[in-house]
Amino acid sequence: MSDDRDLERVERMLQRTPAPESVPAMAAAAARSAALGEPPTTTVTRAKRSWRLPVWWRVASTAAAFGAAVAVAVVLAIGGRGGGPATQFSVSLSGPHGAAAEVDFSHASNGVRQMVVHVNGLPPAGAGHYYEMWFRTPGNENVSAVTFDTATGGRATFKAVIPAGMTWHHCWVTREAVGGEATPSMVLTT
Amino acid sequence: MTVVSVTAAPRALAPRRWSSLAVVVHESPTDEDLLERVARDRDEGAFATLYERYSRAVFSLVVRILRDRHTGEDVAQEAFAAVWRAAAGYHRGRGSAAGWMFAIARNAAIDASRARVPLVVGELPDRPDPSPLPDAQAISELEAFRVHLAVDSLPDREREVIELAYFSGLAQSEIAEQLELPLGTVKTRTRSALQRMAPMLREEVGR
């Protein structure tokens, strides 16, 4: 049985340990394939995808982009919401059935900007599927930032980075199939 | 993704450091059993279990060394491929499976960082390097690796509380609110998790 001093020391170890990285689902599949000598079913290369988006989505995204821009401006103006000393600004994403995510962006450092993503109410993607977070740049390029999955209970907390100089006006999450999916479903959006 | 240049760090570390690594407690089979099954029987199921146990700690380690998540994906993949190929080189008597896998992942990351060191043209200013000494850096990486393994081995409901408290910086009252649990339950789960982790991190506890 551990005494209180043991527990305090474990706490101190936890306090000085950085958050673990989320393992990208695509990398996991590729690692298994590489190790087992099978042809990889997926690639870990980050894809930049151009989509034909439906009209309703383009209208909604314009409104959402405006809302997100206002939200970012408000958060910047009031100096953040206390999500840690490194947080520069935060954005919220929401989806059907109460699914939501909060993304805390840190100040840019070493060429990257770290984000801490808190997801709630999003059921696990299921076998053969994963979630992917995207950003749209001012040039209307869709840039994949990170892949992840949620635990039982629909929650996930993980860190990822985007290039420090990357500007974007819209962020969303899709549910994707390992090996590719022609029409990924959008599950969260700003 | 942006590629961040990384300074190469010497790899040399005394092998005895790995043999002192405590084994993370799992339900049977142990990591050592699994690794031996991979070596002896080329057991893909055993390898998949090892992957489940170690993927996050290995990936976090290589990203921490490389400071580049994108390259880290490739290096973690290569590290697991090396585990599969080199499993026969593991001998239980020389130390834990965790230590052996840590060494493989760290070496893969350092090899990758060396390959990415940019060619220096001209004379560098003579300034002290502010980064930690190689040994101190390796010990810190080892501790983080072990803490991540210990956290990953917790039951889901305890792991969730620990991650929110220590990796997301939430107060216990905020965790209670987010998980819709009584504050007392959060405190109980936190204490239970710390108690479960203490023996896994016994050697560091004594430091």
C-alpha cells in the first residue's frame, strides 16, 4: 500500500510530465502493417484535400466563419478563458446530439502553434474509422491537422500542432474510414 | 506541417540504466511474455497487444525528441517495425521489455534527428548550449515514458481524471463539472489512480 509521501511524489512526477501525444489512427494502421510486413493500407502522409462542398454547407460555413472570427476576437480581447498560462485564444466546435470540442491555442513557438483539444459527447469512431480535424486557409485549401478517436464516454483530450504561420478561418472535424472515404461525414464544426 | 530543425543529441547511455526500469504492472500476459511470443512464434496478436500498450508512450517520446509530430509518426512506425524485426534480440535477464522498447524508440528518434541536422555554413557564435545535458535529458525522457505507460495502464475512469487534472490543467471542481460527477468521486478516483501508479513508478518514487 502506498503512503501519502509516495502519492505526493507520484503527483510531482505527473506535474513535470508533458501531456502524451494522441496517436494518429492512420499512423497506427501503417505501423502495424509495416511491422507485420503487410502492404500498408493507408499512408501517414498528411493529405491536403480539396472538396466539393454542398451549397447548404457553404452558406452555413460562411456564417460559422463569421461567428468564429467574432468569438476569437472576443477571446483575444478579454485575454483568454484561463485555460493555462500558454493559451492565447480558444475556439469552440459543436455538432449533433450535444457533441462539442474546445480548442485552446498557445502562443507560437519554435515554428509551431500548439493546440489542446477537449472533445465531449462524440461517440468513438468505431472499427475502421477515425476522426480528423481540418482547417480551411484563406486560399480555401483544406489542411488536415490531426487524427484522433474518442474513448468510451465520448471524450478525448489531446495535443497537436499547426504551423505557426498558418492562418485559417474555419475548423471542423470529420469521421473518416481507414483507407479513405469518398464522402466523410462532418461531426463538429466552428 | 512545418519541419522544426532539431539539434542532434549523443545516444550513448549506460545499458544498466535500462535494466533498472521497473515493469508496468499489467494483467497477464506480461510485456516480457508478449515480446518472447513475438520473437518465438511471430505472434501477431501478441504484437498487437504490445502496440496497444506502448503506442502512445512511444509516439509521445519520439515527438518530444524530434519536436515534429509529422516526422514522429514515421519514426514511431519504424520503431515498432524494429520491435517486430528485432524481438529475438530481447533477453529477459537483461532488463524489462519496457526498457528495451524505450531504447529502440529513443534510438530511432535520435537517428532521425541526426539525419535532419542542417548543414552549418560559417562559424557559429561560441555560446553555451541551454539544453539539458544528454544524461539529464534521457532520464527526463525515460521518466515521461514511464509515467505515460503508467497512466495508460489505469482503468478508463481513473485515467480520464488523471489526464484532465495533470495534462489538461483542470481543477478537481472543473473535472467534476465536466464529467458530471460528484467532487468526492473525482477525489476518490484521483487517489485510487495515484495509489495504482505508485508501485509502477517505485524506482522514481525513491529519487
